[in-house]
Amino acid sequence: MIIMKPAYPPLLLQMSPAYTPRPLKNLFTANQCWAHLLEEGGLRDIEVESVTKMLACGTSILGVKHYTCGNHSCPHVKYLCNTCSCRACPSCGKKATDQWIANQQHRLPECTWQHLVFTLPDTLWPLFFHNRHWLEALCRLAVDNLLYAG
């Protein structure tokens, strides 16, 4: 049985000491960093929306699924917080990317080697034209990310 509850169940407020919040959330919430950035202004609406979703991800703010055992005499209960499903969220975005890659695998030919091309927006061309050493660093980052994800 699934019941959507936007409230804060008591079990969620009493998290175990082993619980470790998502690291990026710590950066935004430490010393009220995000609150100070909001006060200063100058952020685009999409930036505010994305960070707000990311900070609410995995908390009871987005709602909670309440799972109980089918046996009415069983005391086991499990609460699962909803996720934000935002592509800017490190958790949800990675999951969406992994699913997209899995869905694209059938479109690629069966081979042991594949050639990938990275492109830059034309607005960045002058920047890298005058700083060629940055281009090498950018390519190294792209390779490192592919190897890490692979």
C-alpha cells in the first residue's frame, strides 16, 4: 500500500548517526551559503529552481511514500522520501544520464572501438584560440569523465 504524505513523519526526523547527507547539499547549506547567495540576488530563475529542487531532493519536503507489510499484525513500516527528478541534481541527474546511455546502447554498432567527438559552442572558440593550453586540459577532463563513468 502506498500513501503519499507531504508531512514530516517522526521516523524521518530521527535519522541514524550513520546517515550522511549528499555532499553537494553540504556545500550549499554550510554557513548559510545558499541563503546568502539568494539575498545577494543576481541569480537566474532556473538556477534558483534547480538548486532549490536539489536541496529538497530525498527529503520529506517533496513527499513521502509509506510502505507497510501486507500482514496487518506486522509492525514493519518503511518511509521513502521522493526525489526531485531534476537533471541538475547530482543524484537524479546521474540516474537520468545512466538511463539515457542504457537506452542509446542499442543504437550503437557492436564494436570494440568507438570514436567520440567533443564540440565547443562557437562563443568559446576565441577563448581557447588564445589559450591553447586550456584546450588540452579540457580534453583531459572529458577523457577522465568518460573513464570514470565507463
